[in-house]
Amino acid sequence: MTAYQLPTVHTIPTLSTIERAKLLDTLFEPCVPLHTLSVSLLHEKSFSSYDDLIASVGVQLTELAESSSTSDTTWLLAILSAHPRLGDKKVDSAQSVEEQAQLNTGGTEEVEDLNATNMQYEEAFGFRYVVFVDGRGREEIIEDMQSRIKRRDIQLEKAAAIKAICDIAADRARKLLS
């Protein structure tokens, strides 16, 4: 299978709608609400770099997070929940499979701990825990999730999740450009 090649950043506004959606799917995760939110941004704005593009999408997501509109919150949570649950066996995105590989090793008890903590997090906040794994092990991830659950601050969680999906997208862009 041939790896996706990122288009040159200054050509992004000239891409078709389908190509801009595929670019978003590659950097973030496949997500129709993200397409609806950001495909037009990629057509209307020129970017100096992929970091600039990702920051612009991050601004859009932050605006949703700061909005008092219920529909904006629903929209944001759908986008955040497009990222696969950490440790899930069924992951559609090839990038996520690779990024989470070390979380899918270990014994049954560790897998059950991660699954249980994922469920507690989702019950507490209404969306999936999203983090830039970046080599961190399952134990560190579980400890981070548990401390966030105890903190119980939905606004901080939304901000952390937005930062995480942007960090993940930036890492993917760097890898695809190298």
C-alpha cells in the first residue's frame, strides 16, 4: 500500500472538496463533522505551513469549546470522539494503529484496567480520552486519565483534547513530510 502524500501546503486551497476532506482525515481522523467545520477553511485560507493549518483548525475547535451553544458542544464532542478509544482492538485509522501499538501489549488485567478507565472517563466527560501517546506506556496513560477524572473539569478536558488532536495531527504531518 502506498502511503498518502501530503500536498504542498500552498496548493491546499486549490484542492477539490474530496481532497481537502482526505487531508483532514489523514491529519486528524475520518470525521464528517470535522469536514463540515474545516473543509471550507482549507479552501478559503492560505497556510504558510502544516503547523499553521493545524493551528487554524485548532482555533475552530476552541471556538466550539468556548461556545455556549448546545449544538456547538455536540459538534465538538463528535469530532473529539472520532479518535479511537485507546487500547481498542478495532481501530480504522492506520496511523492510530501504529501510534497506539505499545498500548496493545501486556496481560489481560492491564487491558481490562485501560478499558475500565476509558469507560470511567467517557462517563465523566461525555467523550473519549484523547492524548498524544508519543511513546507513553499504558500505566502512565491510565494514571493521567484517573487524575483527570478526579479533577472533573470539563472545560480543561476539552482544551486538553483539542491540544492533543492538534499535536497528533502535527506529528502525522511531520512524519508524512519526512
